[in-house]
Amino acid sequence: SESGLLYRSVDGAEADGFFDILEERRRSSDLSHAFRTFNPQPYRGATPIAAAALNRMVLESQYLSYIIQEIMVECDEPREALLEEASALLDEMSQNLQLGFIRLLGFALSKVFKSVFSSIHVNEDGLTRLQQAIQEYPVILMPNHRSYMDFLVLSYIMFTYDLSIPVIAAGIPLMGMKLIGEIFRRSGAFFIRRAIGSDKLYWAVLSEYVRTIVRTGYAPLEFYVEGLRSRTLKSLTPKLGMMHMVLEPFFKGEVFDISLVPISISYERVLEESLLAHELLGVPKPKETTEALLKARTVLKEDYGCMHVCFGNPVSVRDLVKGKINRRQYNLVPRDLPMKPSKETQEFVSGLAHMIIRLHERNVVLSAWNLMAVVLLQNLQGIDLDLLTHKTLGLRRLALRFGAHLRWPSKDLCRDDVMSSSVSLHHSVVRCERGRVYLVEEAGPGPVTQEEAVFRRAAAVLMCASYRNQAVHVFTRPAMVAVAMITAARNRTGESYHFLLELFSNEFVLIPGQAVQDFEEGCSLLQQSGVIGRSDEEIYVRDNGQETIIFLREILQPFIESYQLVFRYLCEESSQTFREKMFSNSIRSFIVKLFISGVGHFWQYLRNDLVNYVTDECNRIMLLLKQMIFDLSSSFR
């Protein structure tokens, strides 16, 4: 391990089991690495089968036959036509994993990674646990999703350490990339349409394909529980469709257990940082084509710093399900027939998916830059480098007390050099002039309109905010306690905290049903840090804790103000009826007008996903109000 790095585990003990896998690549031949003997230890219960045989098993399954029979009755279509359509869907979807293409990809990625990253650190104890898990039960790899690089890095690590190459759920646009799409398919990717909707046959083919991979132990299966790449670099609420598919073979007793492996991928600098900011401002995402990839090769000339990949402890589904689901219900229906999951199953799957994302967050490795971004966003007019350094070091101490994993350069490197190297690496986001640090705005040809100037400034702020967001989970619960203490009477802090949990249920990933535990965790962290004290009746701020409470409030302030702003707009424009698609543009125009008139500093509120979150929250509040009114009316009958 590198003595120059400091890592802190959740319990506060120092741990440094990370190794740079590029170090060996810089010393030896990439060709010999790609074509060395590859000898993974597969799942003991697996029977080796070819990709074509796997597809035949899906097409000949009783489950698919049953669904086709249902569609024949519902739509009056001939069986042969439906079978042909199912076969075509499977051809479009299925992977065709071949070792030769893994070797080709391994050789190419060695070149790319050495060019782009200064290091890729991996926790080898996590890989040892993964190797053991792969041999015992079907394994589901569940990484967070921050970059297009994610699945490439994971396959590269698995190949480097002689671990079974996973099959990977990928978006259908990747399939359309000339040559590249086929290389991905033969490297283990299977392609899923984004908008499946109510296509019953597609759902049936996809779910049976996934279940067959898990049931047979064909290979570890990898998918993103967040569903999409996070444009904000903040954790997203989990999508549950694929989660239900991979767990069903266990619920139906077709496998003894399933191991879920949370994987946290942390980037010091993200390749798509500018693209992500513009997508949040409503700029359409560029199409994933080979031509676009070739045009983007200029990124290979940039330095993107360090990457950390932390393989978490395998999670046993069998252990977690005890006492939560009565699996006897699955004995009442033949295994080959579809079965709608019960309410308790849906709650279990949702809770498990949220827990995986919480494990992602706990294993993220933060850099000095993530903490600097937190401070910079509270000083958008610029900040003296000395003051930035002082505040960042104070934040570092707080983050470590809150249980963060933090990569900090060795003690031999003075603190000013740490700051300077971070500013230099992130030259696309910040610049230092005469001892003062400012955000960098995009330069463009010719004069710009007031509206264009607003969007350029917003893009700069959103790029910085994305790096702040990588660290925001560390402070979320203590910050909610801080805001609750400021806004509520001393004996009602808990109620205020629960309101914030409800309000931000889309903004932050919070495990359903764990509000009390979250509140206690937030209070405990603040208490251990000497910020608050507690008695039986109240929670109070200690004399030396006021500055920390204000700082934590400032972290949540942009999120609170953004919701206030949207509700303000709804109140001022209450006479209008909005279509959801037009709502986003209307909000953006409203905010831009406020900017131009000199009111507020709402840069972060121009982000596209905000409107979706607030719309969901409005709908949820309306449902709660309807239920409350119904309950009140019932009590007067």
C-alpha cells in the first residue's frame, strides 16, 4: 500500500489496503498482460454453457411459453410470430462473452487508463472476498454510476485479478455504436431498452434472460441499481425492476443464496464533468456514436487524477430476508409461472436497494478537492487561498469525525501544495489569481446576451457543485439535525427532522422506515464532535458548536432554497395549468429573470432534475393531504 495516502474507515480506524493497479502496468508490457494465462475460479454450482445455449434455454422456458400464450389470447397473434419476435428481441439484447475480446479490451484499456489517470486504487481485501463469494453463490455486482468509464474499469479489474468476467446490463444506445457496440457485446454487455413501458413480451424475454443467468450461475451479473448515470454525482434513488429480476430465483428456491456486492467508484476528476453540467441545464445529451467517441479522444490528453474502486463486503440475501418475507407463498405457484411480488416482497426489495446505495456512500473515497468544493460553493464571489486552505482543513477534521474515507497526500507535502495541486488538476473549474480562487466560466466567441451569461455562470457553479455532491452524504444527516434545531423549538427537533426527511426523500437516498435511526445517527455524530449536547427533554448547541451548526446549515441551504423557489413560482403563477414537460422550461425562465433583475444567487437551481424532484414531492404532498382529509372526514361520521 502507499504510505502517502490516508484512509479512514467508518469506525475511525485507519486502514490503507488500497493498491494502485496501474503501477505494474507502467513497469511491464501491456501486451503480455493482455495475453497472459487467464484462470478464474467460477461458481461451483455452475454448468459451463455457451451464450447460444443460454439463449435457447430462455426461448424454450415454460415461463416464456406461458407469457406468449397469454399474448396470443389478448392480441390474437399467432404463436410462431410471437416466438420469432421473442427470438429477435433476444438477439438484440443478449451478450456473447468471448475471452479474445476481453484480451483486446484489456490491452486497449491499459493504454487509455495510463494516459488518463495517475492511479487506479483498488482494495485488495475486497477482491479476495469477492473471489470467495463468486465460487460459493451467484454474485450480483452493484456499482454506483458516475461515468461511462465505470463498467470498463470493473471488467478491467476483474480481468487483471483473474476473476470471472461479469455480464453487464447496458443501455441500448451503446449497442448502436459501430464496431464498439459489438466489442462491448463480446466483452459481456447485454443491452436493455430504456423505455420498455407496457411491452409484455419484452419484459418477459428480459426477465427470463436475467433469471436464467442468475439461476445457472453463468457469470457474475453487473447492473447499476441507480438505473442512470448520476448527472449531479450525487446518489440517485434506486430503480427496482432489475433488482426484482435478480432476486426472484432466490425467492422461488432455485438458488440457495445470492451475494450482492456493492462497489463504490470514486473519481478525483470526472471525464464528463462539463457534459454533465450542460445536461443539467437542459442541453440534450450527445448521441453515443463511434464518431462522437473519436471526436472526444482529446480527453486522453488531460489528467484526471486518481480513481478509487472499493469492493464492499458481499451481502447475503438469505441472511437479510429472514423474518421479513414468508417464502412459502412461492410454493403455491409453479416456479415457471409468473407471480406478482407481494407487498412485503416489494418493501424488502426497496429497502435492500436503498441499503446498497447507503453502502456505496459509506465506501466512497473523498479527495481534498471534494472538501474544497464545499467551501467554494459558500463563497461564489471568490475566496482567498489562505482562507480556503484554513476552511478546508477544518472541514477535513469534521469529515473524519463523521466517518468519511479521505485520501489526503502525505504529511511530506505541505498544505499549500495540496491546495495548489487540486486547483491545478481542476483548472476547468477553478483558477487562482493573486492569491484568490475563483470559478472558471466558459469562454465563447463574441458578445453574449444576459441569458447566455447566466447559463455560463450556472454551468461553472454546477460543475463545482457536482464535486461537492460527492461528499454531501457525509454531512446530510448531521446537517438535517442542524437545520431542524435552527427552525424548531428545542423539544420539537425530531419532528422538524422528520419533515426534512420527507421533503428530501428524492434529493437524498434515505432508507425507508429508518427515520429514527437516521435522526439518532445525525445527533450522535454531532454529539461525538462536541457540537451539541442532549438531555432528556432537549437538544442544545454547545458554545463552541455554533460555527459548525451554521456551516452545516449552509450545506443544505441551496437544496432548501431551490424547493422554496419552485413553490414560490407555483404560487405566483397559480392561475396557469402546466404540462410537466413545459414546467421545467417555465421554471428556468422564471429563475433567469430573477438573475437578470439582480435578485438572488440561484445558480444551482437551474439544474434540470430539480423540477422532477419538486413535482414528485408536490404529488406526494397532495396524496398525503387527500389521505388526511379522508381520515378527518371519517372521524366525523
